[in-house]
Amino acid sequence: MKLHPDGHEKTVIDPFGTSYVADYERLYREFGIEPFQPLLPSLPNPSLYMRRGIVFGHRDFKVILEAMTRNEKFAVLSGIKPTGEFHLGTLMTAKEIIYFQKQGAQAFYCIADIEAYEDNKIPFEKSEKIAINNVADLLALGFDPDRGYIYRQSKENRVKDLAIIFGRAVTLATMKAIYGERSIGLYLAALIQAGDILLPQLEDFGGPKPTVIPVGIDQDPHIRLTRDLAQVFHNKFGFIPPSSTYHKLMKGLDGSPKMSKRLMNYFTLDDSPETITQRISNAFTGGRPTIKEQRELGGVPEICPVYEICLFHFVEDDEDIKRIYCECKTGKLLCGEHKKQTIDLVLKFVEEHKRRKNKLLDKAREIILNKP
Amino acid sequence: MKLHPDGHEKTVIDPFGTSYVADYERLYREFGIEPFQPLLPSLPNPSLYMRRGIVFGHRDFKVILEAMTRNEKFAVLSGIKPTGEFHLGTLMTAKEIIYFQKQGAQAFYCIADIEAYEDNKIPFEKSEKIAINNVADLLALGFDPDRGYIYRQSKENRVKDLAIIFGRAVTLATMKAIYGERSIGLYLAALIQAGDILLPQLEDFGGPKPTVIPVGIDQDPHIRLTRDLAQVFHNKFGFIPPSSTYHKLMKGLDGSPKMSKRLMNYFTLDDSPETITQRISNAFTGGRPTIKEQRELGGVPEICPVYEICLFHFVEDDEDIKRIYCECKTGKLLCGEHKKQTIDLVLKFVEEHKRRKNKLLDKAREIILNKP
């Protein structure tokens, strides 16, 4: 299957073919990332992201699949860089962890405050406040803190100690190849992230086990670095190289390839209904220049960020999203109407989410401030 | 005063003019290291190393001098890389710390086990054992643990956290300029060392205060890096840039510029009397080819490692060492006789030291294993 960013050509009819990744074939061929799709039939209960091809690739996911089907222990870890409020990108990672937790994984959620400090210059006093808010979001989404571990890098000495141990095995050349010419702190943050990824396999957490890291494809260099380190230190710790899944990255609402604070082309779960309404109303779409053309040719959901947010987040039923896709493609559903429907769905979700979240802020504060 | 490695020329008659440092003038002129000698008259109770010019340079020692004379609080920190037994080099640093502790300093002794790991590949389980032995030496030499703080880097989270905070401000270029192309772990160890040096100034230890770091001149790059970091983070922590004193480095017993495990040109405080006797007996000296020549021309104590170990460690009285110097210079004291005297002094010291040390091994174990 060849995906193409320009749906006009209609070479592919695929309701899940949004968020074009530049060159899947190359990722598969040159970087050793395997396509996820062939695993789908074996998965007892694939997530929305898996079913819709948003999770498109993996490394070593088969060991996770085996653990899941044999009811053996496994772990999931991912996290958030505490730089701001939950948006639709961080929401995706949170949902992926919660999905695996519900499938029986020991779940780890890392607040990457050292990375926020080294990379984004956010002082720890500030990221602490941000983290409390982020964790309340995570809990509101259904993360069970009693069966999972939420921690800040800056307070988790086991992670820092792993980074120190790993440091000996990483050359400057490797770091420069992955991250370019940066501060030592940024390289240290990368080693700490390797520590995060292998934390679930320490004896304190039950020892070596398959661990899956659900991330955006842009995070693969961290995964490769950590898989290398897992091998180098296998004799000492018994590490199993971590598995990963890769999801597509969401576009900005203005149609640009990335969400960006500067462009204000996204919204957060803390934004007001007015802001959210305005951002979606002003969004770029896959619509045609005129209504007449759109009725005749149909829209282009493949390039449409409004369709994308429905596909990723706000239309849960696969039949519903397929229907929207078809109605758009056939010119039945116009952009104005679809934006209106989408705004309703988003506001309904955000309102309910905020209600749940407000009750969990104290719990989030307790997790962030009281745990060692 | 111009020192010259070859005493033959007799341009300088100076009983303390051993251990030639290649170019003092350049250190003073280009690197901002100040000569120590002008401060001597102001020091109420200078140490043996200060009196004998073994401590030859400093940065900002005046703030220490002021604190000492005004009875204000100040700190001293130095340490050991736990890679082996105490030798005459590590002995020197230990004595310097103990000197400052006796002058009223809050004393910190750092076991640089992270550096031993990153630089010398010594696993933490091994450096722990070495550290216990090293600390027993330190205590036997007179360090008062009740008025000082002995710690391992790997267990001191405040030091690791400072390293993480400092990382943001240190570029790769700086690290490469100081340490060359090394592993990330080695660079991390350097940041951790900066954390060590500024640890005494944290609120947990009473807040900012003048701190002196007695080191060999080869350690100056660490001092400069840390002084820069103290300035960068002054607003956050109130750091006063650390002061330093620089001592000359001891030669090998074979006359080569450095003590080296490979060359076996030194002895440790744990060596047997037989080994020590043998090493000193076989040492290079500043003697002449024949007894006749030596009676006529005198010896050359300036290049003699046997004279040097007396000067640095085993002849405490300044008048005694001056007498030895003169007797050698005038051909009165020959090498065989002086070696014999020196062996007696060393064996007596080592025997008494071992006796004291054996009683302190349990205390050392307690300090290394039980403290958080």
C-alpha cells in the first residue's frame, strides 16, 4: 500500500490514511522498524490507534504480544515533558499507556522534568506545577495509580543512577550523531531517558520483563540508543531490549505538519470552550474552493486536520469514522457542518474531562509532591 | 625566582625547590593562578606544604585567609578517586584537608566513585571496598568525622542534582576543550565534580561560604569550570566562587615525573615493610656516579625522589630538612646512608599508621556503608 499526502489523486481510498509519514518504506527498510499492521489479527483487543493505522510501526512488539497472550508480566512506559497543558499529542500517549495498563501491563508514566529543564529551560519549581496538572489529566483519562507508577525524573534516583552507569558506554560521536551539538545537560537528559525506559526492569519493580514504549516516530533515536544500552548492560542487569510502537504525529489545525505554540494551531484540554470553538472554526480543511466543487469532487479528509482530530480522538466508533470519511469523500458532508459536529464532540469531551479532572487534582498533587 | 630541574647548575640554592613545575611564570601570567608565597606572612599557622613551597599557587585564597583570621565560617573540600590504596600523593591531599579542618574549616572528603567508574571502569561494588580502606587511612591521619562530612558521590543525591542543573550551562565545546573527546559519562563525572566542589555551599550545609579546594595543579581545569558555574548559578544558589590551592606533584621513585602503577615506582601505606624497603633502596637519587665525585661536588637533592619524600612527608621539622639538604649539597650525606635513614622514618610512620588505622576500619565501614 502506498500512501500519498495528496488525496486528490484518489490512488488510495483509506479512511485511516491521514498523517502522512514521509517515507514508511524507508523506515521499514533502513531503520529496522517493522510494520504494525501484520500483527493486528493476533491482537486480542487492539486499540483505536492500532485499528486505524495510527500506530503504524514497531520494534520487537512480538515479545509484548506473546506476554499479553500468555498472561505473562510485561510493562509499558511513556511520559510527558512537563512544558504545558495536555494537548491532543500528549493525550495520545496517555491513552496508549492506559490501553496497555488495561491489557494487564505494569504501567509507568514518567514526568520528564529533567528534559524540560535541559531542553526547554523550565525550572523545576515550574515544571512541578505543570506536572500536577498533567497528572490530573492522566488520572481523568483512566490511568489507575494503584496499579501504576507515576514519577518525576528529578526525584527518581534509580533513573539518575542508571544514566550514570550508562554514561561510560556512550561516546560523544554517538550523542552528536543523534542530537547534534548540544549542551552536556541535553545529552545527560538523553541518558536519563534511557534510564526511564529500563527502570521497569530493575529488581525493585520485579526484574527484567518485556517493556513496550509507545512513542511518536520522532522518538525512535532514544529507543535505538536504549536498545543498544540494554545489550551492553545485559550481563549486569539482565535487561530485555525494550519494544516500541510508533504512532503518527498530529498535524496543526492550520494544516502545517506540526502543532506549534508559536502558530497557535492547536488547543489544549484546559482551553476555554470559546478558544476551542474558535480554533476549530478557523482550521484549515480538506475542502474545495467552492461548495459546488466540493459537492461534485468531494472533500479530501486525508489532508484535513479537522478529520484528523476526529480520527485520532473524538469519534470512537470505527463505523462512525468510516461514515464521515465516505460522506466527505462523496461531497455529502461539507466542512462547515463537519466543523460544527466536531466542535460539539470536542466540547462535550472536554467538559466531561474537566469535571473528572477537577476531582483528581488533589490526588495528582499528592502523587507529585508526596511520593519520594 | 627561577626554578630549574637540573640542580647541577646551582643557580638556585633552595631546600624546597624540588618537584619542578614546568613553567610557573606561565601559570601565573596566563591562567590567573597567583603565587602562594606572598600570603605566607599573613597566615597564622601555615602548613608544612605551605612553608616549604609545595603549595605554590592559589586562586582567591585571600577570602579563605580573611575567614580564617576573622574566625568566620569556611569550608574545605577535596577527595580521592577510589582506585587503590593510599600512596604519598593521596596522603598529601588528606593532610591538606586535615590541616584546614584543624584551622576551623567545615571539612568535606569526597569519594569520587563515579569518576572511578567513568574514567577507570571500576565498578561501584569494588570502589566501595576500596573507599572503606581509604577512609580508614583518612581517619588514622587525624580527620575528625564528627566535625566533617565523608561521602561517596554515587550516594550523594545533592551532588548528582547539582550536576544535572549545571549541565544546561556547559557546552560540548567547553567539555572537549578541557577533557578531549571522551565518553558522555566522563563529562558527567566532571559536572558531578563541580557539584562536589559547591556542595558545602548548599543550605543543607549552612549556605554559601568561602570554600578552599586543595589540589594538584593538574586539577585546575575542574576548578576553573566550577568557578564559572558558580557565577552562572550565583543568582539561584548564592555561590561564592571556590578558592583553590595548588600543590606540586610528587615524582616517581625512579625519578620519572609521575607515580605510576605500571612502573611500580612508588609504594602505598598498605605495602609490607619489605616492599617499602626494596622500593626506596632501588630508588633513583640525586647522587653522583662515584663516591669520590659526590664528596667533592655534593648531591643534587632537587632531582632526588628520596629527598622529595622526606621533604613532603617524613621529615616534619623544617630545620631537620634544611640540615639534610645542606649535608647532601656539601657531600657529607651520601645516598646509601640517606636511603637508610629514610627507610627507617617511613617504616616507623607506616607501622604507627597501620596500628591506628586497624582500630578505625570499623568506623570507616560504618561511614561508607551506613550513611545515606
